Amino acid sequence: MSQDSNAAPENSKPLLDTRLSNEGDVDLFQLIKVLWQGKLIISSVTLFAAVISVVFALQQPNIYRSEALLATDDSNSGGGLGGLAAQVGGLASLAGINVPVNGAGQKSIGLAKLQSRQFLGAFAERHNILPQLIAAKGFDSSNGELIYNPEIYDVATKTWQREVDPPLKPEPSFQEAYEEMMGILAVSEDPLTGFVTVAVTHLSPLVAYDLVNLLVSDLNREMMLEATSEAQQSINYLSEQLESTQIVALEQVFYSLIEEQTKTIMLANSRPEYLFKTIDPAIAPERKAGPSRALTCVFGTLFGGFMGVMMVLIRRYAFGIRQRA
């Protein structure tokens, strides 16, 4: 009698496992049944999301990307002056000359300047491209002209019509110009070759092409002006020191440094591409870079299907609403 009572619990354990397994099968079947019963809701929501995503994708204007491949011009790296400074030791520093050893420093400065607030803001205002950055809403490929939003900018009177909250004004500010430029500008450097890619995306392929060329040209010009200005200041300082010194060795150093700085000015004025040399120039792209309308439609449809499934499950398990098969 005691043996039978002890055997009963041992035999009940596999039965319990079988029952739990069966309950799991029933739950999965029940879930599929619930989804099948709500197939009308799922299909309706999926279809609605698909239609919305198609309409949204078709309304998005094309975006074009133009880019240029650049390399640092090693002839402007200051190698001659740096070698001379290495030979004379601390005499160049004593003369007040900050001598570059190679072009890496100038290249880093140039890339930082290209993405700086001062350079980009002044660039947008200097070339009067604020309407193209802020007010453009499309591109007419038949005549190659931008389409502007009349609520933002009046092309006929060339006046800003946008309504903004203070402290902003109808005419975009210097800071807004910088932010808009950073939104369309991409600068990258290949860590292996050191080549630099400058790219601009815009609604108009012609505007993207022009902006890339203008950016590279203005950057080279500004770096050239800074280099010539610094070289001239160095020459003026060295000339003053040369007149006041009586040491022959220092006189030779000053003459050599003045010669190198004069070469810097001559090379800077004779080369339009002072720091960055164009390897692969920018072109007006014929094919759009975006948006990907197919992916927009696919993700929109998948999102609609997911929302439809969630609606059915919430109605069934959260509110207990049953659908008829």
C-alpha cells in the first residue's frame, strides 16, 4: 500500500511535463488563430501604410551629390625652411619664426578651417547662396533652375518672407548659414593615402557642383593669403633684427630665413591651388544620390504590418476583444 502511494508522485512528473508541453502548443496555436482572425485589420493597416509610404516617397525631391578628390601640395609644406631651421638650431626660434616641419600641420589646419563657423558662414554670405540653402524646395531639370518656396523667399524682389520667432530674423543669420552649410557638406580623409574628399549634396546638381569648386578655391585662397601675410610679417621682423645685429653668424641666418620666406610668398602668389591640389575634379552629377524611394516603401509597408499585428494582439489580450473568423 505504501509502495503504491510512493510510486504515484514519481509517475505524475512526466505527465506534468507532457501537460506543460501541450499547453505551450495550444498557446502557439491560439496566437496564430488570433492573428488569422484579425487578418482584416492587419491587411488594412499594412495596405494603408504602404499607400502612405508610396505617396511620401514620390513627394520627396531628388538629392544630388558632387565631390572632388584632393591631395596636399607638398611643395608648400615649408620643408626648405624647416630644414634650414634644423640646421641653425634654436636661432630661428630666437628670431621669432615659427617654422613648419612638414605639410601635415597645414593640412590639418586647412581641413579644420573648411568646416569652421567663420569660414562657412562668410562663404555663404560672400557668394549669396542663402536662398539656395534655405528657400529651395525643388529642381526643374528641364531648364536647370531651382524652385523656391515663395513663403520663405521672393525671387522677384529678392526679399525674405519667412516667419520666424525672435531672436531669429526673416533674413538668415550668420549662424544659420553655417548650420545649413554643415548639413550639406561632407569632408573625409583616407587614412592610407591621405587624400581628402570634399562633397556637397543639394537639390540641384549644378549648385552642388558649383559649391564644391567654390569651397576648394576659397579655401586655397584663404590659406595662401594667411601664408603670405605671415611670411611678410616674418620678413619685416627679420629685416629689423638684421639691422640691429652685429654678429656675422646671425646675419647669415637672417638672410637665409628672409630668402625662404620670400620664396614662400612667390610660390603662394604663383599657384592658385596653394594647399590642396585637385586630383579628381567635381562634376555636375547626372544621377541622384537619394532618396531611396524603394527602401522607403519597403520599410513603410513593414512598419504597417507590424502595427497591424500589434493592434490585433492588444485588442485580444489587453481588452479581450475577439474577432470572428
